[in-house]
Amino acid sequence: KTKKGKKMTHDEVQNIETQDDVDSLKIEDIKEVADEEEEEEELQLKEKEEDEEEKQEFNEEQKFIAKFLDINTGVQFRESSETWKSNIEKVVKWYNSNKIDGKEDWKVNGIEDHLKKYKLIGKEGLITDEKGNDIISLKNMKKIKLKRKRVIVVAGGGYFGREYARHAVKKKGIKVIMINPSEYFDLRTATPFIIADKHKDYRYSKKLVDYIPNKFKNQFTLIKDKLVECTNEGILRTEGGKNMVRGVDYDILVAATGSMYSTERLNIQDNVNIPVGLANHVQHLRPYDRFFGDNIKSITVVGGGPTGVEVTGTLLAAFPKKTIIHICGRKEYLDRANIKGAHKLISKQFNKYKNYQPHMGQYVTGIHDNTIDMTNGSLQTDCVIVSNGFTPITEYLPKDALADRGLVDVNLKLQSKTYPWLFAGGDILSIKEEKTAAAAHAHSKLAIKNTYGYLTNQSMKDYKIKPMGSIIMYGPKYAMLATSSSVTMANRLIRYTKLKLQDIFMK
């Protein structure tokens, strides 16, 4: 301060020349001015460092926007607009990671606020370039067309996976990679026909690549391997050691691994010396003579559902000299499906055969040597065909993507509720409906539309659950058409229809 008590400015302190001026100041006042100057310099330095960090953050995220906008919309940018690209990239990345069930409402998802935050939105709701020129409207941004190939990985080559792949390759800009342990498609519903005549085996097996139209074969790749893991980040690992990274090697995973019957509950011991096969996997019943050869005198079928009934009816007629044992945990056939009148029809037909031995209301508690232990008693047999213990093949997926019983937890768009880049169809869906080939066919048609819609930011449609009847054979001549609660029809015509459907499913 001056002699008169007036506070001096920083410049005035710096220009002190005479001793009188120095004597007129207090040391504390000089120190206070110096501290204020130091704080100001530190603040400016901190702000500069923050600016540098922000620029660095932008630079690290510039690759994505080049792919998203330059490739997908055809808009070309100059090298000088890297900051603008970085801002757009931040917005797009945020939007893609926060979409809920495929909703495309910009305001709900907060995309508009983020565009405004980075000054990328004009007065008319348009995305602008660095000069304020309008480029893309928010409405049009939802209908982005692909200009580079997007890769979809299909895990599994069952009926749903096969149908999805054969039609997805026809979509412009799409490449399909299928991961499946076998290069063949086996029609699982044809097992009874193959049991009756081993020469029909070839008729219900066909190479997966043969289902892809010749015009699109270059857009399809089959990896003969088993998918054993899919991480939360979307990294795929196969049994053969192949790794695929989402965003680099592929864009979407379609789970199509289907289901299988399980032997876990049967408590099979190490000393078992009889063949045990799964009814819905033809390869499990090969070689043919191992299960149905002349040395096999008795065959046991475990399970009283549709597959168990069809296999038992086929065996009774095909092998009249072999004892056909049928073990069913419930007291009536098709009891779980609650189809009224079904048990009466089936039992009446099966009891016509002298080689029929039913064990209703019995559960298998163990299998050892050539013996099957049940809840009440035991029996001896030469082979076992399992048709119960439905188990979805989904152990490779993240646990938080699964619902009860290992089913994939999806919304009605057949899209995972946890991972938007994961879609599924067929037997492994959490949607409550009968697991049929007709349902899998409907899943494939919708999954193709929705996966393409997801990749192009277009709207996706919901799956409409429709009651579907199922055809169940219960002998060499008859079959029933069962709806949700009763038998609608049962005659030879229905069985003929079933035969024709098998041929249709193979095409």
C-alpha cells in the first residue's frame, strides 16, 4: 500500500525504484501480490494441461467416426477436421452403447443432447460440419445404408442356423461366418425314419454349404469347429484355438446352437457296457448296427415326450423280434404338453405289439453294466436311447445373457436383453412357446430382418407368438395333429403330411 493507504497494482509494485517507495510498503503486502501471481500462473498451466488431455482423448477416438460416417453415409471429410470427427465419434459411440432394445428415439436416448453438447446440431435438427453446414438429419441417420461388408457369426448349423445363413448372405453388404462342429446338416426330426431304414440316413443329411445359393457362396464361410466361449466383450474362442474379436473380426453373433437331450440325470456309471445314444442327434445313434444290429435283443427308450413316443412307435413296428422297453417318468404319454386324449390313442396302438414293455411313472436312477435302475426295481437291456432331459447348448455364452434353464434371455426382437449385438433363435430362446421346426423357421425370418436393421440403424420388429400344432407319429401308419390342448386329428393322412414335411425341411 502507499503512504496514503491505497492498494497498489501489480505493475506499480514492479516499478518501485526509490528507497522511499520501498520503505512505504509492507513486506506482507509484497508477498501477497507474489502469491496471487503464482496462483494465476498455476491455474493457467492446469487449464492448458486439461486442454491437451481433452485433445489427446479426441485423437484416441478418431478411427471410429471415419468408419461410421465416411463409410456408412458416403460423406467425405478433410484431414483438417479431426476435432469435428472426434466429437461426432464420441456421440455415435455413446449412442451405440446406450440403445435400449433397439429403440431409435433420439430424445429418449439422449443423442440430441450429446450433439448439442459438442455443437454438432443445427437449428433445424440437423448434424452440421465444422462450418455449420447441414449434413445429416436425425431422421435420415436412422436409415444409414451399409457401404462395407458387415460380418455376422452364426454359432450352430441346426435348422434355425441353416435357414438364417442361407438367406442372410443375400442381404447387401453382409458376410456370414458359421461355426459348427460338423460340415453337415442333420435333420433331427427324421430320427424315427432313419431307425426304420438305415439306408435313408443319407437322405436326411446334407452339406451346409450346399444350402447357400451359388451366387452368394463367396459371402459364406464355414469353420468346422466348436464355439466354447463368448466373453462379455464379445471375444469368441473356439475349441480349435481360433479367436474372433467383436468390432474387428465380426459385428453380430447369432446363437443357433440348439438343444440336446442330456444324460446327466441318468447317473451313468463308468462300468456301463451298453451303448447309450441321444434320440434327437442322429450321429449319436451311429453306427447303425451298434444300436439296432442282430445282436441287440432289447432296446430301452427313456422319455415319454413327442420324440420318445415317435421313436418307440417306430421301433415296435421295425423290430418285432426285439423287446422294446419304454420308461416314462410320468404316468401318461405327452403329459407335460397336457394334450387331452393323446395318451389313450398312443397306449391303444402300442399295446397291439407283443414286444412292448412299458414302465410308466418310473424314473431312471442309474445305469451300470447292462442294467437300468429305476425308482421301483431294475431291468436289463442291450442299449439305451435317451429322449428326455432337454438341455439348451448355451454354456459358451456369458451367464448374464441367460435366463432360467440356460435359455437365452431375449426380447421379442430376438435380441439379447443384456448384449444388443447378440441375437438368438430356435430351441434356446426364453420365449414361451413349443420348440418346433416351424417356430425355428419363423425365428430365422425375423432374425434376418432385425440383425440387418440393427446394423443399419433401422427399426426392428417384434416376434408374434402364434399357436402352432405339432404332428406326432405313434406307429408306422398313424400320426396325430396336436394343438395346444387336444388332439385335432389322428389318421394316415397326418402321417403322410409328416413324411412330406421332412422332405420340405431338407430342402
